[in-house]
Amino acid sequence: MEENEKTTAHLERWRMVLGANENDGTGVTLTGINLQIDSTLEALYDAEKQGGLGPSSPNISRWLGDIRTYFPNTVVRVMQQDAFKRLNLTSMLLEKEMLENVEPDVHLVATLMSLSRVIPAKTKDTARQVVRQVVEALMKKLLQPTQQAITGSLNRAARNRRPRHNEINWHSTILKNLKHYQPAYKTIIPEERIGYGKRRRSLKDVVLCLDQSGSMGTSVIYSGIFGAVMASIPAIQTRMVVFDTNVVDLSDELQDPVELLFGVQLGGGTDINRALTYCQQIIQRPADTVLVLITDLYEGGDAADMRKRARGLVEAGVQVIVLLALNDEGAPSYDHGNAAYMATLGIPVFACTPDKFPDMMAAALSKQDIALWAAKEELVTKH
């Protein structure tokens, strides 16, 4: 009896994989929860034959609730992405009821960013809540490793061993000289004085320059998160620039990454040359600046001028890095000619995953060879 039950369960799983009608060679009739699961799968993957989820928001909201009941979150996210692609449900994200039922992830946030211009007022608060869920989860995951990696790389600039009187760090000086306490005089002889580091606005400057064309959606999200984290580190000054055919400086929004992401307008053309021109204007200390250009290098503007601009930045002493993507999806389609030219300038060009980005920035800020670092991390992209 037990063996028969195992066989039946095995056939039922195959029945759900194969689908019904002419695809079904099992002869099994589904009942109970398996029938309900099969219905949710049919609504998506047999939509052309079965009529799909229907045009109404209640049907879709009910389906979103069903898949969250029957499948783990990782599967739910895949099914949601499939639904947006196969059934063209993107427009339904404008409905408050659907947003309340959808499983938040970076792909959903990217879709919401692309719709930000047309999201109705009644839905915007719900959309922000969805985005905030994803942002807070990513911040929790990425904050500590990013701060540790970057701060650690800058520690070598810390102490001044020959301070003037007004530069002395008395707390550190006293601790350092406790062994020189003189009981007879009830005082410490400060044989070694410890001073504060040089009073500078920052030790390093970082410019994140982001291509906001539609294909770069998840990269923009991760860049926004990392930008917000780096903005919280006093030792570096972080600027955030996004571009399509226009350039927008979102540096003032780094304190609130949710608002920053809603300030991004995914889609449109690409003018890398204009973006690099703007970055040249805001860079004040080239030798102490890391410029991370995140783009697939498809230039819609003046490609020749873009190459000259990149060369000018390198010759001025700016450390330029090109990331073809900053996500977990690997290198996208990109312009191989422009990538090869960047490489001739000594600019490393590769796709980076979010877990590697903190170490990459730490290496860049300490002026390591990033091309060599990328090769060791197996992130090198062939041009």
C-alpha cells in the first residue's frame, strides 16, 4: 500500500510537470491541493490555451496569493518574473491591490522604477513600501561588509605623530604615555604625542556614474544601495550621477536610497560622453578620486568624444573602473569595441557581483591593480 502511494505521488508530480490534455501521458486525475497547485501553474504556463489569469486585478491578486501559499519564495520570484514577461502583467503593478500581494525583490523594484512616471498617486505609497522592503533587506546584508572593507583600506592615513598643540588627541596621548606617570609630581610625562589626522573633508572621493537605460535596472538598484552605504563613511566623499541622454546628479538623495531609486528614470537613450563630461567637472582631486562607470558601453552619443573623455580622465590621474553590470546575473550584452579601447587605457572592464563590490572598492581606494584583482576573483570579461 505504501509503495502504491509513492507511485501515485510520483505520477501526480509528473502530471503537474507535463500539464493536462495532449501532454498528459500519466492517466492521473489530480485532487485536493495538487489540483489547486496545478491550476496556478496552468494559469501561467498554459495561459494561451486556458485564458490565463484574466484581465482583472482581483484574478491576478488571487493568483499571487496562491503561488505564495504553494511555493517557496525563490520559486515565487521566478514565477512572478515569468508572469510579467509571458502575460504582459507589468501594467498591473500600477494597481495597489497587486502591489500588496507581490513578493518584493530587485527585479520587481527595477520594474517599479521603470513605471515611476506613470504610477498613480493612490499607488505610490504602496510602491514605496515595496521598494523600502527590498532596500532595507539589502542594506542589512551589505552595510557591514562594505563599511569594514572600505574603512580598513583607509586606516593607514590615521595618526599624526608630530602634532601641534591644537592638534593633540589628549585621550590617545594619555593612554599611550601612562607608563611614564611620575608619582612624585602626580603627572604624566608625554614622551610621545598623538595627534588627530589631517583635517580634510575626506581622504578619498568616489563618483558612481550609472547608466539608467532599461537593461541596467538591477545594477542601478545595487549601485544606489552601495552609494548610500559609502555616503555614511566619513573618510570618503561619495557622488552619485545617473544618465541616459541627460545627466542627473542624485548625490543629495544618498541619505535616503528609496527616494534616490525613485529619482532614477529607467529607459531612454544613452550618452556616456555627456555623463563623463559632467564627472570631469565635479572631480576636484583627480589623484584621490575613484570613478566607477556602470554601463554596457553602448554609446548613443559621440563615441569618439567619449573615448577622448575617458583618456583625459585617466591622464589626469583619476582611477576609472568600468562595470558592465553590478548584479548576480553575469555580464550582459555590451559594446566589445569600446570595452577593448578602455582596456588599452588601463581601465579595467568587467561585470561585478554585489558580494564582490565592497572588496573591489577597498582595493581601488588603496590603489591596487584592479585588473589584477578582477582576474584573481575570476571576474575578467573577454573583449
